[in-house]
Amino acid sequence: MLQEASTSTSPIARDVPRIAHEALKPHESCNALDAGFLEAVALGEVRLTPQQALDLLQHAPLHTLGRFADLRCRTLHGDSIRTYVIDRNINYTNVCNAKCTFCAFRRDGDEHDAYTLNYSAIHAKIDELVAIGGTQILMQGGMNPALPLEWYLDLLQSIKAKYPHLHVHAFSPPEFIEFVHFFNPPGTTLRDKIYHVMVQLKEAGLDSLPGGGGEIFAPAVRRKIGLGKCDATAWLDCMSVAHELGMFTSATMMFGHIEGLADRVHHMARVRERQDEALSRGVDGWGHYTAFISWPFQRENTPLGRLPEWGEQEGELDAPFPGDVVAKLDGTGKKTEHTEFGRRVRLAGASDYLRTQAVSRLFLDNIYSIGSSWVTMGPPIGQMGLMYGANDMGSVMMEENVVSSAGTTYCLNEAVLCRLVRDAGFVPAQRDNFYDVLRVQDGAASPDQQVRDWSKHRVPRLAQHAPIAKPTVTLTATAAAR
Ligand code: SF4
């Protein structure tokens, strides 16, 4: 049995406005690397400017970033509890009419391994989730033109009828934008049309929106990697509609491909700006972003991943990475500013991942939760993420299809997840989608405390890294030219 959710002390998302409404004036003249300034940022007394965030990404020692991101995290979340959720990723279809170059998951509708799960298959997955104490499903899919609105409405209603307490976290903004194209709802603006569809899905059982499809917002990058996917403004507008309807959402960023460091900061700045707007409306009946999760691009089996890495050719590393030449903090970078832009990737390793996550914790002062991405980085780096600004370990992983199609992802049960949190020096706690603590794992009954033989809890990988083929650029002519 789950413990009663605490209403008095739980670090709920409704606490976020308290952060944002305090006078967080940027101090543009301050040196971002000054320890006193960073301490003020960490304590929530001053707001980082985009330029200062870029300075940190470029120049701050990793340890400094970790130290102050951790202080920021402790200021918001205390020294004790770090959370996780038990949910299940259900990818209801892999049929998709977009062709993102980083995606190994999508299929055309007539491919032999294209699929759309029927309701009973989805219910069977939920049964397995409920059996291990799961509280929510994360349901996302390709953008499948064969599915009518009624399919989604009936699906949501069937889930809520059978599992009334299950939280349905589903349909990222790119899916909503395609719903508008597929269903042609009434309305004069895109926002009106999204609203028309979203309100029906909400009434049918949709509880909140995941931040999938964020990738990188800068147009020059997005046009290269997200072929057929909505632009950043549409993505953000979709989330604004969800907030207007009182729903909480998350935001994501996928980095470590063709983008420059300034693109990462621009991405976070757009999220922060929209969060300020959402929070300025107040909290009664309004939603906002509750979490930000970033992860590095996984290259296997993807057209983007077959691009050569920057530095493979002699002398390249003496020159700036093309993405950094193009990237601008205001998002106005033009692909024409470097002939090799979009033709080389700069993959992110553990250090780059931790740096980026730490900067996100310091920069996104109005977002409550920063999630660690052990799914792509592996459990030890995910655990390290708790010292680099993350307060949340995400979900026990029963199933994952999208990222694992493009590289190694890992599968963790609750005992291993709890052990990772505890070994990092914190008390693990199961949370719900609102970041309310459901159960603090501080007793002998905790999942990890009951394990006597950890050899039976080895961390299985969902996909294995394949050897990377030598640079053979196989982006389509269209993809490379955009
Ligand atoms: S990432 Fe999503 S939208 Fe893009 S091709 Fe893959 S399934 Fe489709």
C-alpha cells in the first residue's frame, strides 16, 4: 500500500511560484565564474543571464558547476530526499509521418514492423505496471495519420474506466500539432485548434503532457534534425495551452549533436521565459512546467549518427565546432555561417552531460525539478547527476522503445534505483507526477534493503552499442540541404 501523500511538507509543484515571484533580477555585469555570484544564484537571490549561463558552460570547472548546482538543488529540495516515479513508457505506435534524422524508432505505415498497439495490449502493459506499484503511464507515439481522434478518446476513456487512479502523462507537443493537421478542428489560430483537441482529450482522461520533441529549439538546428516536426514556437504554444487548461508539463532538451553551446542556453531561455509567463498568471487553475530533463543524443541506427564526428579529420579540433560558429543566444543563427554546419556531430560524454545538467539547474530558477538521465547515461552517471543539480531519478524502467532504438539504454527496477539514490547519500522516495512524495524508503521494508544478493539485480541493457561505421554521410539530400 502506498502511504498517504503528504500535503504539508511535500515539495509540490505549487511551490514553484514562490521561486519565480521573488525579485530575480539579472546582474549582467557580474562574472559568472565568481564564487560569490554563483552562491547568490544557487540561493535564489539572483538570476543568471543567458550570457552568464554560456560562460559557465564554456569555462567553469566541472567541480564548480557541480558544487553550486548541488547547492541550488539543496536549497530547493533539502538535503535528504531524492525522488523517483514508477511509471511505464508505452509507445502506442511507431508509425510516424515525420522523419527526424536522430530517430531510429519511426516506421512508415506499410513497413513490415510498423505497429499500433490495440487497447487490450495497452491495458495488459498497464496491468503489469499496477502490479509493481506504478502510478502513471507515459504514453507517446509516432505521428500516425491513420488514427482518428475517436481512437485517442476511446483509449483514454478505457484507461480511466479500468484504472481510475492512474495518472495519464501523454502526447507530446509534436503529436498535438499533428492532431491538428489530422483532425482539422475548428479555430482560427493554431492555439485555438490545439485547445479544441486538447480539451476533449483532457475530458477523456489526459492528465498532463510530457516534454518530448523539444530537442533543440534554435531554428537552424531544428530544421536540420527534426524533419516534419513542429517548430519551437508551436511546441511552446502547445504547452501554454496545456497550462491554460490547468495541466502540468515537463520540458526536455536533446543535445550533443550538431548544435552549439549557445543553442543549449537559448533552448533553456525559451523554457524559462514561458515558465515566467505561466507562473505570472498565478496557480489557481493554471498549470506550468514542473520539470526539465536533458539527455545526450544517442547515435546508433540513425542518419544523424552516421555523420562524422568533429575532430576526426586532421586539424579540425584547432578550429571551432561549426555548431558553435552558427549558434546565437537569441536563436538567430544561420546555417550559412559555416559550410560544415549540420555535417559534423559533437557527441556529449559524461562530463558534458553533467556540465549541461548543472547549468540547467542554475539557469532554470523557476522550474522545480531537474531529472537525471540515467536511461541514456547509465546508472553510475545518473547517480552522479544527483550531485550535479538533479533531484529526481526519473522512472523505474520497464520498457523503452524510442531511445533504445538509437543506442544503449538501461533497465532498472525499484530496488536498484533506490540503492543508487541511497549510495549517493540520499533517502530514496517514490513520488507521483506532481512531485508529491508517496512513500519515503527509509525503513527495513525499502526495496533495496530487502535485497540480499545483488548479483540477481544486474542492470540489463535494452540495446547494445554497435560499432560505429566509418564516416559515410547518409543524410538524404533533402535533409542535408535544409
Ligand atoms: S522522433 Fe518522434 S516525431 Fe521524430 S520521427 Fe521519431 S517518432 Fe517521429
